[in-house]
Amino acid sequence: MQIVKEKLDIEESLEKKVNNILKFLNMKAKLRNGNIIHILKTNIAYIEPHKLEINKITYLFLNECENVYINSLENFISFNELENHIKSHK
């Protein structure tokens, strides 16, 4: 079984939104690109989300999605609540 990872580019608008929130909160963190993971000779693929780690909390982002997932794909908040969530967990 062969697994192939392809880099998934972050949408420019998503990257700008996250960077603006970080600037406003005077914080430094890096938004890491996600991946598309294919298993060759099958029709199975997985999209690994983009990641932002702040104070041992990992925020997961998907392109064109208005939700931000916290540590896993089970817990989420809307993108509009992200700034307040980061503030409350400093």
C-alpha cells in the first residue's frame, strides 16, 4: 500500500483573516498547510486540515469552511468566535 501526500494550499482570504486576528491580539503563531493524502490504487483520500497551534490548543481550518475545529473534528466554533476563544485561553 502506497500513500501519497500532496500539499494543500491555504486560501489567501483564510490566511489573511487568521493573520489579522493574530496581529490584533499581538500574538505570533504560524498557520501550517494541510495535505491531501491519497492511497494509491484505491479511491480513498483524506484532506488533512490547516493547523494553527496556540497554547497547546490546535485550531483546524478547511478552505471554504466557516467553522474552526478545536483539537479534533468533533468540537467546533464559528470563525467569528475565534478571536474571543483565543483571548479566553491565553
